Amino acid sequence: MTDHFTLAETAAQSILQRTCLRPQIGLVLGSGLGGFADSLNDSAKIPYAEIPNFPLSTALGHAGQLVIGKAGDVPVAAMQGRVHLYEGYSAQQVAFPMRVFGRMGIRAVILTNAAGGINLNYSQGALVLIRDHINLQSVSPLTGPNDDRFGVRFPDMTHAYSKPYRAMAREAAAEIGMALHEGVYAALPGPSYETPAEINYLRVIGADLVGMSTVLEVIAARQMKINVLAISCVTNMAAGILDQPLSHQEVMETGERVKTSFEALLRAVLPRIEEAHEAESQ
């Protein structure tokens, strides 16, 4: 049996040796959204290739490095890009960075992604808080022998996405005059985009957004009792909604267009999450 706990511990210690910061909050920055990490102060940039056992990102728009620094006064560990099932990685490998975050002492994560909009109330460029998910990737990072050092065999997913964190995000958005939606995210394996019939199916079963990431990370994070806030950027309307083909170029261009407002939201919500975490720790 692969000892993922020891592998994660080794990676975490390697990272912590590269910085004097001890962040309590981790960020995963999805397609076209990685620029936020470049603005961190007092930062240490660590390519994934230099972290023992860490999976390497191959997707376009994923820089493939971990940046530890400060957003204002809040120390964070920010992943510029992630890995996906469609790159050939296993569910355990996709979730491995969450395991490393846990061993680094991180207790809260903000996961971001580029998603296709299914809900017709969304428009291209909309930011959406994920309140729940539907896992259609047919795998779980918890499959196989359970390691109790990570958490229980059957973790509860009733509140996978922290309700208090979502309230904080809505407050932060209102403070800076930003519209913020909320919805259910469906995860599919990819890498092909969905067909119009698949999008219709997803709408019928209650999905507002669709993408190829995030859910496996959330499952692993919640097993370790790491609190989760997840934000999707609607980079394109899903297949069949608009009479036009889908492309990754469109995803990247929309990510670039909303970068300023997206980063403003992160900067506004991070101090709230840190304050809440400090209050819990006392």
C-alpha cells in the first residue's frame, strides 16, 4: 500500500523549509486565474517539480508552482494551477496537494476554477460561489484502504462548502460592489467539453455549473476537516446554450478579463476567513 501520509508529510516539510511563513489558508488558482499569486508579498515561489512527490501540472493556463506569501497581512499558500484526471492522474494524485496542505497546518482552503455556465441567469465572466457539488467523475480520492491519520473512513459531506465562509464572501462582495451568484457545480472527467444533451441532463439533475476539477480536492479536504470556500468563474456558457463552439482560448480570455474583480474579491474575503479561523483556535 502506498503511504500517502508519509509522502504528503515529506512534501510539506520540504515546502516549509523554503519559507518562514506558516500559512493557515491555502488557495488553488484555476485556469486563467493564477495571476493573484504573482501579487503576493514576501513570497517564495516553488515549482511543483521541486516538491517531493508533487504531481506536475500540464494544462494550459496552469503555471505549476506553489507561491507562499502575504495577501496584505494574511499569509497564504497559493497553487498556480492544479492537476486533473484527464492528464492521466489518479484521484489520489489529484487530491494529493490537499493532503500536503493538511500536513502544512492549513485549516482553510479557497478553491477556484473556470467553469461552464448552465444556469441561464449566469453570463460569461460571472463569479459563482459553489454551495454544493455533484461528482460525476466516477472516482474518489478515498477509494482504497483508509488512513485514519487523514480522517474517518466515511466523512460527512452535508456541509462540504462552508456556509459561514459563503456568508463572508457575500459580505465581501457587497462591500466592493460586486455581484456574486451561488450554485451547484457538476464535475466531469473531461477533457472534451460536454455535449448539448449532457448539459441538458446536468440541468435536469440540478447543476448550475460544470467543470473538470475541484470536487476530488474538496472530498480530501473535508476528510481532513479543512474548511472549504469554492468560487467558479463562468468562462463560457455550456454547450448548446449559445450557438457557437467551445474553446480553451475563450476560457483563458475570460479569466484574464475578470482577473481584477476576482482578485479584489479574494483580497476582501481572506482577512475575514483568517479572523474566523483565529477565533475558532482560541
